[in-house]
Amino acid sequence: MSIIVKGKVWKMPDHVYSDHVAPGFARRLPWEERKNHILHIHPTFAGACQPGDVIVAGKNFGCGPSREEAASYLVKLGIGCVVAESFARIFFRNAIAFALPVMECKGISDLFEEGDQLELDFENALVKNLTRNREMKGPILHPEVTNIVRAGGIIPFLKQEN
């Protein structure tokens, strides 16, 4: 069964640091306060983001300090997926470990405007802009990667392997 994600697009620039997603100063705040600081570089994201929304980003999404909270916060917010020009390697690995579908797709920033509707077929690496009737294909990930996401993350995946 294919993993299909549909949602409203939030556009992010190049070089979004993991500290922008999971700011260190907010770590000890209760979740209801902490979530208001997630991706604080975007003026309306924290207050208007809804479960099922998706992120389209530029190059090097998740760069900077190794904060596994960055991926887990996006999952807890209900973000459906992140599609970016490129990812910091550690963010990509953490996202898969937390079952957040992430796909690298060169040129994706030009395919979407904020508020467009995105559809991602994760296994087939196909991204569609449903608003503008355009699509792009990214590199297909190894089946183990998609199996980890399908299982709900690395821990559930490893448990089912035993």
C-alpha cells in the first residue's frame, strides 16, 4: 500500500536550521507554548498551521545542530510531509526515524506557492501540485526507508522485525 499525503503547502526558504524548528530556548516550555515557536522564522506558521499541512522548502532543510526534536515536533504538529530541494543528512535520518515522510526533489520550490495543495506519493517519489496541475518526480528511496515510515518509525519497525 502506497503512502499518500495531501495537504496545504507552507513554503520555507533555504537553510532552515533545526534550531528554527526546535528552538533551544523553548525546550522546557509546555507543549502548548513550545509549539508557538516552531518555525518562528515564518511569520504566521505557528499560529495557523493545521494537522495535515505540508512543508515545501529550499536547500539544506534541517541544517545546523543535531536536534532530533526538530523532526519529532513536526510530527507532533501533524505535518504530513516535508519536500525540499535538499536536506541536512541528520534531519533526514531523524525524520525517517519518527515516520515523517521526507523527499528531496530538485526544483520543488518553483513548483509551489504557499497555500497550494500538494499530493505526495511517497513510495513512487511523485509530487503533485493539485492547485496548478503540475508534478515532479524525485529519487525513489530504498524500500527499507519507506517500510520504516509505513511502520510508524524506527522503533515500531524494529519491533515488528523480531
